[in-house]
Amino acid sequence: MFDPVEKLKEFVRHPSISADSKFKAGMTGAREFVAGLLTSIGFVVEVVPTDLHPIILAHRSGPAHWPHVIIYGHYDVQPADPLNLWQSAAFEPEIRGKRIYGRGTADNKGPLMTHIAAVGRLLERRPDLPLRITFLIEGEEEIGSPSFPKFLHSYRDRLKADFVYLSDTGIPNEDQVVFTCGLRGLVLFDVEITCARSDLHSGLHGGVLRNPIQAVSELCASLHTPDGRVNIPGFYDDVLDVEPWEREQLAGLGTDMEKYRQFLGIPAFHTPPGYTPFEAVRFLPTLEFNGIGGGYQGEGTKTVIPSKAFVKISCRLVPNQSPAKMRELLYRTVRERVPADVTLRIVDQHEGTPYVVVPPGRSNTPKDQSPVLARAFRSADKAVAEVFGRPPLYLREGGSVPIIADIKRILGLDSLMMGLFLPDDNLHAPNESFHLGVMEKGMRASERILEGLASGA
Amino acid sequence: MFDPVEKLKEFVRHPSISADSKFKAGMTGAREFVAGLLTSIGFVVEVVPTDLHPIILAHRSGPAHWPHVIIYGHYDVQPADPLNLWQSAAFEPEIRGKRIYGRGTADNKGPLMTHIAAVGRLLERRPDLPLRITFLIEGEEEIGSPSFPKFLHSYRDRLKADFVYLSDTGIPNEDQVVFTCGLRGLVLFDVEITCARSDLHSGLHGGVLRNPIQAVSELCASLHTPDGRVNIPGFYDDVLDVEPWEREQLAGLGTDMEKYRQFLGIPAFHTPPGYTPFEAVRFLPTLEFNGIGGGYQGEGTKTVIPSKAFVKISCRLVPNQSPAKMRELLYRTVRERVPADVTLRIVDQHEGTPYVVVPPGRSNTPKDQSPVLARAFRSADKAVAEVFGRPPLYLREGGSVPIIADIKRILGLDSLMMGLFLPDDNLHAPNESFHLGVMEKGMRASERILEGLASGA
């Protein structure tokens, strides 16, 4: 078996920045590196072209009655700027203390290497393991996976499996693994309001017409109640109830409100009543203003009544809210609340479906849950408890990972998301690193998870 | 006497763009041209250096009991871009039909030439006219007259006079002269609201803290009532009552609401109750939003909770509102209406005092009005009626001309503002022009106004 840390260094040395076409060689290098590594542990590797960066598909086939797991990861990384803030070069991996530093070490090359090494070790030890494994490793995750849904549709038949397994989420500390069981969805749109046909002199015409900044402000101000809830009738109708076991799991995280408040740099939280900040961010939908603009924005002054103003709105959705239904409710509300004598334009932006997967044996576990998925969860629970010395937590998260909902929607598969990166791994930032202790325990846990899954076949 | 139209052409040929240092030669040329012209009609000319563009001061002295009028004008012009939209070159004056085309023809070289020519003719005819005249012609009007207040302070003793006479305002058509009797003032400031210490991911943190765009929107939305009034107790306390004669004068303007609505390109006016749009713009103060900004403003989306948002606010003030007092009221209101748990920063911007001068014989004419000013108004009324065939109108305007309030504040002088440019003169735009019929009648009227003023001495 290869040395996982040495191989991770090699992987990180390929500057695979998907957002920047100058790094095409880095993308190709990283892809060829992964393909070679998977070939070396016995996989049949296929590189699937897309409109942009090819997807690596690697199979370990077997009889149809063997369980089939798809292991997801991505070989692309974020840009490394600002380069001058790195203590060691972004693409020259360096081990300092318990950590390996370099762009992509935590997101996602380290966690992906963890699983490739686990599979390598496992298959070396048990070459006859009754488990079908497909690695699905894309190169566009950091730019929003634009080619991914089309690929899933085209390869639907080849991707019939029991579930998807991945590590692209976080854990609170090196001893506490978290399985992410829910993600928020998204609906995004812009509201543009036009009043006069052009910008007007505020002296010559001020006081006779509507100002679009005022109209946009009145709309925005109407969308929340003073206590922090979204002020749209029906907004919370489809929100999945929080089960007591979910609050218990969250309590196990040992969250510290005061530390979180200091991290945000705010004097006080502003959370809907009945929810702690840690609950609100996981269990409630939001309506946020991501940007607003109109009129003069420079230094000093310009005495203009602008013709136009806009606001960019995003809603995080939770299970079981539907992006299409929420979009309709939101647009209807905006239309009702904007004065009739202005010109309103609503611009669609993208959306994402919220996602939830409930581990077996919980109050709200679906009756028809796949037995292979249930077995994977049980195997994961046991393996993590043994290796990390503490049982994992099962938590929904506030963020959105659209590919997870895409996989559910297009392939019908749930995902087992084992967190591996730590809060201080500096993802997307200078001095990104991955904890080598977590990597080693992650490999051992992943090896046991897959072995446990297979042993039940 | 010189030919006023030929001299105007010569004046316009100097590209005196005060905003652009590349046009220094044009500024010098225009200044020397005016100085030469004033010398040629018998004035003692002095060029007063300032931090930027010198001011021309030209005197016709006389005994202290002669009335003393200061005629104000400016020799600088707006930039001429976009040059490709000009039918004839901006600085190659051309006569087409009844108009002379070129940058500065209407603002302010044509009206200024009108008065210089009127004075020239008058003094040629009556070399012993008992009238002291001072021309005060600045070169920074189009960039906000930054050197002007300092100059007024320094030259206070040399500028003791009875009133100021100028033409830098408009008239509705070539037969109807308007004397501007009031201007709105200004108070400008920015409001900045900061919540979190940096921009935050709206998935990871959405739903737990205040969004500064929301806080700014709630502030903005609170500042008006649905019927279009400013929603600040005390905002209208010092507003000067509109006298019935003012509404009558305005009615004489023959304003057309429907045409105005179409010009603005709005489906309906939004004017405080009890005021027509034409009244509101002249007689009421406003609170306008000139610009708003925060978060992401580009194409597409960025799911961020911004750290900061701002709005730029300007209030037009009317007599007798004090900028300092209004600023205090506005800041107190903002502080009261912004939630306590955000960081508020109010940034002072500039201000201007509103101005009003009441012609003699009106219901609200001050008892202590200067007899020379009163005589000037009467002379102007008679001269305009005779020359234009229709009595002038006396109207307050919605715009602000800070130098008029500066002159009142620093020199204690009122201004007689005779409008001469037409709505289609394209001030500050391509194809600026000045109507030669208005110019000729303006010269005759101005000559009679000054003669009438002197004859009463």
C-alpha cells in the first residue's frame, strides 16, 4: 500500500484551481494523479469529459447482490490568493506539528485521500471483499458543479447504487465526528424597482415622485417581524418539526454561545423566539438580503433621485420546503407589497432543494429506509465510536451542498456525510491545513465502515 | 459699442472647463476676454487669485450716495462630453435659426454677455449715470464655487453694495420672464450600519444575527408616511407658510401636470397632500435617498450576510429651516430608530441654507426691506413688462444655489435673479444653445432695469 501522507503531498502539489483557466495543467495533473492512484489499488478508471473539467469515475465491480457504494470527492481546489499570507507555499505541502499545510489539504484532497487509502488498505487485506465501490470525483465543486447534474442524468444507469459516501463537511474538534444529516436549500432572486425614466435632480424634482430606494426599503422592512421571524404568511408552513433527538444531538456538540457571539463580532444574537442560534441556523428557513444598491455610491454626494434600485434576496430552505413553492410565495408577497405605481422586475436566480437523511432507529426514520443505508449508518456509528473513542453526532447543518440534493433527485440516493475537517483548518483561506491525527483515525474508521457494510452482505 | 452676438461667439470659443485641468488655457483665455471686454466699456478690472480659478472683479465707482449693484456671473462652463452628440462643435459657436449653439451659450456666457452689453449700451448713452456697478465673475461655479465663500469674506469691505443682480436661472418660454425669489437649502449625510465584524456565509450563519441591509431598510422605511410626507415629528415646524400671492404667481406659469408627469416618466405623482407637484417642489422640504449600498452588487449571486450597509440621505430645506437645527433633528431621529445592537455611523456631508427674497408690496414683504432693492424690483417689473409684453412672475424654485445664500450670509445682500434660459437650452448637455431673441430682449430689459434703478437715486 502507498503512504497516504506522501501521496497527499503529491496530490496537493498539483495546483488544481478550477476557477482559473491558467491552472489547466494543475487540473490535468491532479486528475491524472488520482486516476493513477485508483488504478494502482485495482480500480477500472474512466475519465468522463464535461463542458469544462472532466469527472473521474472508477469502478470496483461485483455481483449485483453485493452492496454498492459511491464515494464522492473533488480534485479541484479554491484559488490560493492572497499568496503573501501563506506561511509556506500554497502548493508546496509542508508538515508542521500535527498538520499538513497547503491549498486543498482539507478541502477536499485530504478527506478524499483518507477514503482512497482506506479502500486501498481494506482491499489489500480483503481482496475478496463483497462490496462494489464507485469513486465519483469531480473537478468543478469549487465553482458550483455546473456539469454535475447533466453528468448524473447521462450516467444514471451506470450509477445505480445503494448510497453515496463522502467527507466534505466539518467536525467541532478532533475527537468528535459529526455525520451531517440535513442541509438547507436555497431560493435566490433579485428585486428591481424603477420609478422615473432616468435619474433626476433632487432639487428640481424632489418631493413629487416615489424614490425607488424608498420602495425597496419599504419592501425589505416588511419582510421580517421585530423578533426576527420572516413576516410572510405561510413561510413556515412546510418546515419539518425538530425531533427531540435532534436537539439532544446538538446539545452533545457542547456549543458555546458566547464564543460564537464573539466570533461573529456582534453585541447580541437576533434569532427567532424558541430557537438557540445553533438551532436556528440548522432547523429554520431564513430570508436574507445579500446585496442592495441604487443611486450614487461614491465618496461625497450627488443630489440625485435614482431611477432604479435593487435588492438581492436569498432564502435558506429547510426540509420539507420546496424551492418552487417557496419561490411562488415569495414572488406573490413581493408583488403585493410593492406600490402599484412603480415598475417591478423580479429576476430569477438559482435554487437548491433542502436535504435530510434520518439515521436508523430514530423517531422519524422513514419506514422504507434502504437496509443497506441503515447498515452503513450502524457500521459508521460503531466504527467511529471505536476509533475516535466517542460516538458520532447526527446533525443537520445550515449550509447548502446542492450536489447532495441533485444526487437524491436524479439518482434517488441518500448520502452518508462523515465530517473530517476542523474549524481551524482554514478552508478557502490562506494556510489551509488538514489534521494528520484526524486523517489517520478517519482512514481507520472509513476502513471499518466499509468492511462492516460489506460483512452484512 | 461692441456687437454682443459676435462677442458671445468669441467668449464661447474659449473652452473654459473649470473641472478639467487640461483646459487651463481655455480658462485663462475666457478670463482675459471678459477682463478686456469690461475694460473696453470703462470698468477698472482686477483679477483676484484664488486657490484654483481667479475671480474677476470690475468696478465702476462713484459717490457713496449712488446705488451700488453687484452683477454676478461665471466664466466657466461644464465639460462638453459626449462630443459625438453635438451637431456643431461645442467650442465653435454656430447660429442656426433663432439660436446660438455652443457649450456655455446659455450657462452662463450668454446671460452674462446680456448684462455686460446692457451696461455697455447704457453707459454709452448715459456716461454720467449715477450708479455704481461691480461685476463679480467667478470661474468655479460649475464645480461648486469652492473658493467663493473665502473670497467673499476677504473682500467683504470692497463688496458693500445694495443688492446682487444675476441671470443664472430659467424661464418657461421666451415671452415669460421669471424672477426667482426663493431657493431650497440642503442638508446631506450618510448613514452606515455595521453588524457582524466581516461578511458572513449566509448558510452557516443565516438566521442568528441582524442583517445591516435590513436595519438600513427599516430606518429608510420609517422616514416617510404612506401619503408622502416626511415622518419625523418637527420636520415641518419652521416651514414658511405659502402666501396666496405665491400660489397665484405659480398659477400664472401655466404649468401642465400631464406633460410634467410624462417628462418624469412616472405613472403617478407622489406628493404630500394639499400640494400640487409644482407647489411641493418649491414650498416643501424633502427627505430623499440619493444612494444605497451594501453586500454583493454584481451579476448572479453571492450568499453573503454583509457586514455593512449604507444610505446617502439629502434633505432639501425651505425658508426658514436652519441646516444646523435640521441636522440635529435628523441625527437624533436616526439614532432613535436604529436598533441598539448595531454599530451606527453618521457621516456629515455638506449643507446649504435656504433663501428667500420677497418683492415689494406683497403680504409678506419685510417692513425693513432695502429701498434700493425695492426700487430694483419695481424697475425690473416695469422693464420686463414693457420689453417682453408680459409682466414677470415671482417664484421660488426647488433647486439650491448655495452662492446666493453665501452672499446673503456673508455680505448681507439679497439677489435679484432674472431668469433668461429656456427649458430646451440643453444646459449641461450636448447642443447647448441660447435664444437670440431672449438675449436681445434681455439686453433691453436689463438696460432699463439699471437705468430705472439709477434714476431714483
